Amino acid sequence: MGLHRRHVLKGLAAASALAAVPAISEDKWKTLAADVRAQMKWAWQGYGERCFGQDQIKPVSGGAQAFFFPKGPPMGLTIVEALDTLYVMGLDTEVAQGVRWVADNLRFDIDGEVQVFETGIRLVGGLLSAWCATREKKLLALAKDLADRLSPAFTKSPTGMPYRFVNLKTGAVRDSQSFPAEIGTYIAEWGTLGRAVGDKRYFDMAKRSVKALFDRRSRIDLVADTIDVETGAWVSRRASVGPPSDSYFEYLWDGWQLFGDPDFKRWYDVHAAAIAKYQAQMSDGNLWFPQVDFETGTVIDHHQSELAAFYAGLLGQGGDMARGKAYLASWAGVQARYGVLPEGYDTAKAAPDRITNELRPEFADSCLNLFLLDPDDRYRELARVHFEKMKETSRAAYGFTIIDDVTASPMKQGDLCPGYWWSEQMKYYWLLFSNTDRFDYKTNYLSTEGNILVGIK
Ligand code: IFL
């Protein structure tokens, strides 16, 4: 065992100690859950009054912001993202209102191009989870229609790794330089769709893309963060667990968890071992994952994107609870220091290197994933702080907004509620605090966008 590895393992034992919390009664968690539900209901009303059907609300000004097509039509992104969250919260009137809008308005025969990855995780996934919740056939039909319109991105590619953009009407594709997350984050949605409609081709299309990427890993089993999907040649040397690679790793585990496909498990294990060997580093008692050269393992930079915080939960799911807890504890330290996590953190300087917060869910995501494996109130407590701080700093006239500067006092608000807020952290808080009987806490699956594809009751 090398010196570096010994140092990391020794440090892990110390770092994995998440602060103990005083016992909180189940009633208090329920009260907190009721508050989460009330905030969701209030934000939904704000969206309904100001811009129902638009992609995203600007909660400070009360305006709207398109996500897909700047000149329209809107795709009701917020509604699609929110539906299964509203359902598990028992907000059934809101669910019915949202489903009605989708059934009456959402159509994909549009002569415009969309980003395949974002459209897959948000709209295909959102429609599928809404279908799982309500069993409304129209939702499944829309998910299938949309996935079919995205499929030229895969079928026109010589390697099977999808182009980044596709025109929904013509099937024209563009942008051959892509990233692991945009190549490997389909198996959950495409596999679930294939199961629902009885067509394995969806699963195969998503798996082929992942295999093509995995097969191009370096001799030390890492992938870089940019590749040409036409030639299969790497155009970067930078390996990262953060964006734009992040959910590629997540969906390797998920392909195994959801479909029991042993290839996915092997692929996950190969990368997880290489990441632990070459990227895991202790710094001031904290575990971080710096970017490294994908062929040599040499550290490139010490930037840590907040989005990488999801990796704590994934480590736990993959069987490495020690590293999962330690990595969550590292982020918990940043949360304790700044209140709201900055978008980026320089772990060498122990200071933010990006001072915004785009209302991110990843920390709460890991709290939930670790809690599901190990129902310990420490995870709930970290998520409670995340929620309370969000209420304190992000609440605006018509909903919750991004922060432009988390280091300012008071924090400076921006003016946008991203679609994922409705699908992710509000659901994670609710599931953590409520112990709802609309969710199966033992057998479940949440996608990278927080869409519940297994476990809705
Ligand atoms: O779309 C969200 C999703 O969690 C993801 N990446 C980033 C978003 C949230 O920060 O996979």
C-alpha cells in the first residue's frame, strides 16, 4: 500500500465522524415535514399565479424564464419536475391541476433543438415518475413520444454515444463533443420506459452508449471529461467526479440497482476503485476529490464543485459507507462555515472559488441516500440546516430563488427558481422528515433528477 493511500485511509477514520445530534422526537421531524409541505404549496401557488405553464419562475420579479426554447413554446418544465413531489406530499389538488396542464398543452412536435441530456433527465424522467404516481396513460405516451424524438442523437452517432442536441421535429443533430454525464445518464429513464412499454430497445440504446464510453477508459480506469462522439477520441485529460462527468458514475450504479445488469456493477466498481486510488485525498482532515489527469493520476486542480456532493450518497450506495460519510462530513463543514454551500470550493485554499448558489440539491440528495441506507438522525439534522438556511436566504416574493453571493451578508439573491428545485431538494427534505406512507423506504429508486421511478405508493 502506497504512502498516499495509507494517509487517506488513516484520515478517513477521523473524518467519517459526522457530528452527533441530540435526540429529536419523531413529532418534531413531522412538524418540520409539515413546514416543507407548506413551503412547497406556497411556492406552487406563486408559480400558478404568475406564470403557470412557463418553464421556470423568477421568484423575485414574478416573471418567467424559458429553459428549452427562448422564443417558446414553454414546456411547463416546473410542472413536470414537480408532479411526483406534489404526489408524495399528498398535494393531490395540485397534482390534478398539473396533470391537466400537461395533458392539454404539452406537445413535442416542435421544430427546435433541445439538449438531449437535460431533456432526458428532466422531461422524460419527470413524465415517467408522474406516470408512476398517477398511472395516467397520457403521461407515459408523452414520455415515449419524447424519447423517440431524442433517439436520432443516439442512432445517428457512429459510436452510439449521443450527440448533444437534436431537433425534435426533423431529428437533425449537432455537437459531437460531449461529456460523460451527457453520454451516460439515460439508463434509468430509457430502461424504465422500455419496461413500461415492453420494448428492450430503449435499454439497449442507453447501455450501448455507456459501454462505448467505459471501453475508452484509460489504463488506470479513469475517464476524461470531454470526448468526440463521432470519432471516439478524447479531447480532454481532466478526470472529475463533478460535472460534466458526475451522473455517469451515478447511472452505472443505478443500471445495476434498477435492472440487475452485472455489467453496470462491474463498470461502477472499476471506476470507483480508480477514483478511490487516484482522486481521494485528505486535506486538513477532510476528504476531497481533486481533478486528476486521466492517464497518469497527477492532480490538475483542487476545485470542488458543489454538484460533486452527490458523490457522498453514491459512495454509500456502492458499499463504501466510510468514504461516503467522510465526504458528506467535508461538505457539512463548508455548510457550517457559510450557511449556504457555494457553487465551487477550492479545497487547497479552503475558500469558495465560485460564490453563487444555484439553489442546488446535491447535499440534501446525499443526506437522503445515506439515510435510506442507515436511518440515523445525523443525516436528517444536516438536511434540516440545509432547509432552514434555504428558507432564511432564498425565500422571495413568489417562491425560492438562487443566490448570487453566499459570502455577502446579507446574502445577495438572484432571480430564478431552477426546475430541479421542484423535483429534488423539496422531495428529499420531505422524504427525510415525514416518514410518509406514499413512499417505500425499503425498495425505491430516485433518478439523478430526483424522479421516483420505483417506490411510489
Ligand atoms: O439537473 C440536476 C441534476 O441533479 C443533475 N445535475 C445538476 C442539476 C442539479 O444541480 O444531474
